[in-house]
Amino acid sequence: MKALCYNSVKDLRVENVPDPEIISPKDMIVRVTLSSVCGSDLHIINGFIPTVKAGDVLGHEFMGGVVETGRDVKKFVKGDRVVVASVIACGECHYCNQQSYSLCDNTNPNAYLPEKMFGDTLAGIYGYTHAFGGYAGSHAQYIRVPFADNGAFKVPEGLQDDSVIFCSDAFPTGYMAADMANIKPGSVVAVWGAGGVGQMAMQSAWLLGAERVIAIDREAYRLRVAKEKSKAETLNFTEVEVLEALKDLTGGRGPDCCIDAVGMESSGTGIGYAYDKAKQWARMENDRPLVLRDAIMACRKGGTVSIVGVYSGFADKIPMGAAMNKALTFKMGQMHGPKYIPRLLDHVQNGDVDPSFLVTHKMGLHQGQQGYDMFTLKEDNCMRVVFDPQKSLQHG
Amino acid sequence: MATIKIRSSEFIDRGVIKPLPTGSSYMNVGSTERIVSAAAGLALMYFGLRKFSMPGLLAGAAGAALFERGASGYCPVNNLVQRGPAKKSVETAEITKSLTINKPRTEVYQYWRKLENLPTFMQHLESVSQTDERRSHWVAPVPGGVGKISWDAEIVEEVENEKLSWRSVLNAAVDNSGEVLFKDAPGDQGTEIYVIIKYLPPAGAIGSTVAKLFNPAFKQMLKEDLRRFKRLMEIGEIPVSEAQPSGKKLAFGDTTHDKIEQAYESPLL
Ligand SMILES: NC(=O)c1ccc[n+]([C@@H]2O[C@H](COP(=O)([O-])OP(=O)(O)OC[C@H]3O[C@@H](n4cnc5c(N)ncnc54)[C@H](O)[C@@H]3O)[C@@H](O)[C@H]2O)c1
Ligand SMILES: [Zn+2]
Ligand SMILES: [Zn+2]
């Protein structure tokens, strides 16, 4: 089959790779119909997350049709249309029992890598480096889905692929961001990053009862979408002083809930940005925590900072004094997909949220590099490029 | 010579581990064993040093020791041992590791107690068979598929669902002792297991260097064995990811992988 593979930093290639096979009785094979780019892929492609190797198939946000099931798969039969959580969870360990699926003890065959990097093992994630299990990703015609009964979900009749695919990753991530943000009646929620994850966080904040939602980004077109689709007030940090503006907008209090949907590759304007960029370039600091710093400084006393933007290593100059003395709560994590996906599918079915507006470009795998370049540079009003891996067939 | 301690056993509140290794690797090497030792040693050295991986290095080091023993006909420290028991100067290495398994204590204990099960998660074992109530026979393949090492062990203490300790019998080729404790994990989280293994590195002086060099690797091996045990108990399988599509394995061989492993000093896989 064809698959979009990492070759080296910022160099992706379509390769012929062997078709996946059932290895464990709990596996199933899915023929991928849609597979999306995600901000997380950029950290890999830009070389900030180690343990990726040439030939690794990328992609973790996907849906498709079941073509083969292992003998222990109970929930699915051949022909089922499914959306699959990007994290791989066993369903049996202590963490899975608590629905903290991304902390699963058992699905990472390379447990020793995160143990060295982070002090403990973490769940496997499709197409997301060897530290996260070394599983082949979804930018391919077929994918092996291990622990299928836990990670895959049947798509309700009548829903379009475009409305469903983001229930794999961007929507549960945004939803979890809002879930962790401790939203109460009257809460003002600020969301840094108006990408797919940020947009889903904004819409989820409304679902969870936010009073106001404020979006912060630099890309005018994304802020426009935040306003139109996610009903947010918007701040462009290249035009206004964000901390001041957030105070001014909230009666001097600051937002109750601050969501970081940007992560380690945030961009900025001031001296802090130059400092971090230089350090990150020299690989002295993995993470450029501009948003995290702002979120802490902006957050209301006693408020919550909820982090779903990905950090991979060490971050400098975190204002712990502000966090401690303002008694902030920090919540964070890779998303616990299977915990949220059923209710998100309900929301999509009920028409509460339709994430299909995130699909701005559809391509074949052979346009993989082009798609990622466009997504990286935020060209042509790109929100998310979604690949149809079957399409690349014609281009052999 | 001092005992090499990675972490003291007292640390986990259970006293010093009782069964000490017998010191059998310091015994005279008989003629049949000599031939086997030398052959296995050469094979180990060859296969071990050819491939720069941690199991490879281990095999290489063990191979050198075995070869020396086989070729010379006696252990380098033979004289020393013959002059008196002097067991206090025997240099043992100790590795400890604990892990929580989300299953009831009886289930976890019973699986372990059936010693025949051990090779399902102890990667370096081929088989274990219980020969009588206390004794068992252990077989491990020599890396490279050119032979086997085997030895006998006996259970020293057994408290059902709580504790199991063993030691290899006199003259065992792999001289070791160990203890596993099984405790209820707090808050309904299943079972905590605590494992201590003591072993006498082969062939005295060489052995001690080997032990210092490789103790972290042995510890990692034990860790990976226990992780496999946990996964078998919790999900009935050991998940894999490498046996699946990648765009480079076919065309270019698997070179980056080695780099990753070196960067992270990965001992396994
Ligand atoms: N926790 C999880 O499980 C999970 C899952 C998916 C994605 N993520 C992470 O979420 C983050 C966003 O993902 P995405 O797909 O939406 O990415 P994206 O690249 O589409 O969006 C990121 C947005 O942040 C904006 N931005 C950059 N610097 C900023 C700053 N200083 N202030 C405000 N906005 C800034 C960019 O302009 C861009 O619009 C990434 O870090 C990604 O790794 C986490
Ligand atoms: Zn993602
Ligand atoms: Zn689990």
C-alpha cells in the first residue's frame, strides 16, 4: 500500500509499504477514508520530538471502514464505519479503569523511552514517534487498530465523514481542555490558539456552560473563523497587548479559565520570543512556552490553566511566582479520547457541534508534503488538510 | 570486596534477603562442562560483540568469561576459594524492582508460582520445569542459537500468595538467588510485587567488572521482564508495534533505529 512517511526534518515522502496485518486477536484492520494533519505532527516534522525515524508512517487522526477483525474483537464486523481515537488504550489497566486513557500502562511497547524522558510509560499514539509506541500512522491506505474494542467507535448513520473525523483527536482534545478548565456559570474562558484544537475548545466551552469565550491568535483568518463558527470574541496578539486586553475585557479580573491550545511552538513578538526561539534552535530548550507564560499571567486569581498544547521537554522562565501566589490550578495532558468520543458523536448527531468547517483542504497522500507546508505556513486560509489515502491510488 | 548495591533491600522494609547465592561459579570446572563452556563462550563472544546492542554486549562479556573458564580448566579464583570457604568475600550483585499489577494478589501469585509460566515473560529463559516439590530445572538458550545453558534451583521459602524465594543449587552454571513479595496495593489497585535477584557474576575478577558494567542492564532486563509479566496478567498479551508497515525497512535497512537506541541507551528490543 501507499503511505506518507517521515524521511527527515521537514521532508515527507510517499512510500510503498507492506499492508498491515492482524498481529493480536484484539486488532482490526481499517481501510482509511480520511486522515487529518494535526498541530502535533508539526512538532515531529520540525524535529522537536525525538525518536522518530525515517520510514515512520505519520498521522493519528482518522476514520475508515473495517476490513478485517481479530477473533477477540466483539464490537465490530467487516464493513462497519468507524472513527478511531488517536491514543491507544488497553482498557484493562488502572489508568484505563479511571478513563485516563492516554496514561495507559500497557499499550506502549517502547515503555523504556518515555520512562527515560518523562519518568513513566505512556499510552501508544498512532504515528507519533517511538517514544509513544512506534505504531504505524494513519496517512496510509490501511492501518492496524490494536485494542479495537476500546479505541474505535461506530459512526452513527447519516453523518458525513467530514463531520466525524475530528472526533478522533481535535474534538476530544478541545473538549478535554474545556472539561479540565473548571468552567462554571459565569466563567470567562480564554483560548490561546485558534487552530483545530482551539476551535473545538471554544465550542466545547460553550457546551460546558461558559459565559464568554475569548480567542487569541495571530492569524486573522483563524480569528475570523473563531468569531463566525465558534462564537468567540477575538484578540490578535500582533495588534494588541494581550494581557492588558484580557484585563480590559473582563472588568479587570482576567479570565477564570485559560486554555493553552498552542503548545511548544508558540510564536510571539517580543524579546521573550527571540530568546526562546534561539534557545530552541540550539536545542537547549525543547519548548517555547510563550502561551503558557501569558496564560499564567493573565489568569484570574484562583483560576485554572488548562494545557492541551503539547510540550515535550523543558521550558524556561515559567512564572511560578505568579502561579503560586495567585493560587492557580494547573490541569493538562494528552487527551483521553475514548472517554469523550461517544458523547462527542452524540453532540455531532444532535447538531450541537459540526466540526466539518475545519476541513479546508482535501488532498491525496502524494500531496502530503504540500499539505503539511500549507498547514505549517497557514497559507490559503488553511485550518486542517485532510488526506484521502485512497485517492493517491490513481497517481500510483 | 563489597556487595554492589543498586538499592538496598532494607529500603522496602523486609530485612536483608536471606538466601545467598551458593558461590557455585567459583567451583572447579569439570571436563564436559569445560568443553561446553568454551564452545558456548566463543559463540557468545562472537554473537555478542558482532552486534553492538546491550544483549549483545552482555552475551559478549559472559562469553569471554565462559571461554576463559573453559579454556583454562579452572576458575581464575579457584585457588583462593580452595584455601578456605571465605564466602564473605564473594562478590554478589543485587537488583531490585517493584511494579503494580491491576489484578488480585492470588491470581498474580499463582501465575508466578507455576514456574513453568516464567518463560512466558522472562525473555532470556527457554523453559523451567518443576522436578519435585522444591526443585526446578531451568534452561536458557545461548544467544545466537548455538546451545543452551541449564541449571537447577530450589525453593527456599514459600508463603502462599505472599512470598517466594529460591536459590540455584550448588554447581549451578548461573548462580543466583531471589525473592518475590506479593502485597495488596493500596486503594484497590491490585497487587504490588517486589523482586530482588542476587547473582554471582561468573569468574571472579572478570565477573566483578562485568557486574559493575552491566548491572544497570540486568536491572533493565528485570524491569522489562516484569513489565511483560504485568501486561500478560492485565491484558493477556504483550503489545507490539515494530512488526508493521514502515517505509524504510524494506529499502534501506533499519539504520536509524540503532541511532535512536544509542541515544536513549536502550538496553532492549
Ligand atoms: N493534548 C492532546 O492530546 C493534543 C491533541 C491534538 C493536538 N494537540 C496540540 O494542540 C496544539 C494545537 O493543535 P492544532 O492542531 O490546533 O495546531 P495549529 O498549528 O493548527 O494551531 C495552533 C495555532 O496557535 C497559534 N499560535 C501560535 N503562537 C501563538 C501565541 N503566542 N498565542 C496565541 N496563538 C498562537 C497559531 O497561529 C495557530 O493558529 C498543538 O500543540 C498540538 O500538538 C494536543
Ligand atoms: Zn493530534
Ligand atoms: Zn490501559
